[in-house]
Amino acid sequence: MRPRDILAANLRAFMAARPDLDTLPKLTARSGVTNGTLDRIRRAAVSTRVDELGRLAEAFGVEPWEMLRPRGVASLSPMGLMLAEHLDNSARDEANHTAAYAAATAVIDALTTRRDLPTEPEPAAASTPPPPRARENRGA
């Protein structure tokens, strides 16, 4: 897959995951990259300059290399870490924390799993408990 195809797929996924940046005008306002350029990047019609890549990454709060990493490659992403921190800070009780964790995991999996790559069998949902809350780990 060409880097421009990976960037296009990632741009669409990042936009879908962020209601505040889910349209070209919103992303243009945040990144400074023009609507026309964003549209061509999103369609993989052009290669992009490093400066534009940097501005897009900054708008989404990720490192520029994250925009070029093929989906389905497992690793902790800055977006995933921010989501985990938000869940730990916002869930008021264990039931809400568990429900939020399950929903977030489903969204992240949907955004990061590529259908054209072979995937490992998923473990049964009951056998994968949510991680302990960060506050508990710190002894708070």
C-alpha cells in the first residue's frame, strides 16, 4: 500500500473518530490546510508535504508518523492513551468505567482493524476484564 493510501485511510479514520474535526471545513480551521488539499489527501489523489502532515497531526493531537502508520499494527497510540486517561478521570463508579471501557475498545478496534489483513482470533469478551483504574494503581 502506498504511503498516500495509508495517510488517506488514517485521515478518514481520525476524522470519523473526532466530531470536532469530522468535516473538511472544521479540519481546515484547526490545521490551516486548505479544503481542496484535504480533499485530495483524503482521496489519496496527491502526496502531501511534510509541513501539511505535521499540521494535520497537530490538529489531531498525534505525532506525524502516526498519520502514516498502517492500521491494524498494534501499539499504544496517543489517541488511545488520551481516551484511557479521560475514562479514568470521568467514570464515577466501576460499572460506568467498565461500560465506557467496552465502548471505547469497540470504537478503537473498529478504527484500527483493517479488513484486508489477517487478524488473530479475538478472546471471548468475558475473559477480557477492563484494566484497573489508574487512580487505583496510584494508590489514590
